[in-house]
Amino acid sequence: MKALVTPLFLSLALAGAAAHAADAHSVKSGAQVATELQEAKASGQYTFGELEYPAAQPQTTGLTNQEVQAQLQKAKANGEYTFGELEYPPATSH
């Protein structure tokens, strides 16, 4: 048993050292971190405080504003759209 445990611990130690060495090569400079922070702030991915968490992600659907408005009007006409807590869940017409 002891003969099996010693090589096992040795291989785990070497694997840990290799992983640590790989992490040492991915260290970023202060300038890189500052640049990434500025880019995140500019794109709206950085927030401060709990009220803005999680950061809003831009939605890309490929629909025009007119198409979205038409879908909204159709949903309202079909009774699929509600506003506020008193109308939730929307009544279904089955």
C-alpha cells in the first residue's frame, strides 16, 4: 500500500506544480488590467454596487423597432400581454 501511495502523492505534487507554472504565464500586467476595465466600463459590462447587478447585456435580435412594436400590439390584442402584478398570470383563452 505504501508503495502505491508514494508515487501517487509524487504525481499529484508534480501535476500541481505544472498547473501553478501554467498560471504564472497567464499573469496580466497592471496596464492590461486597466485597459480591460476601461473597455468593460465603455461596453456597459462593469457595474458598481448591488443595484446594477448583474450588468445588463445588450440584446441583439435582428428585429427592427417597428417589428417589435407590431409584435407588442399583437400580444396586447390577443390578451398575451399584462402589466403589473394584479394581471399576472395572464388569462389564457383555451
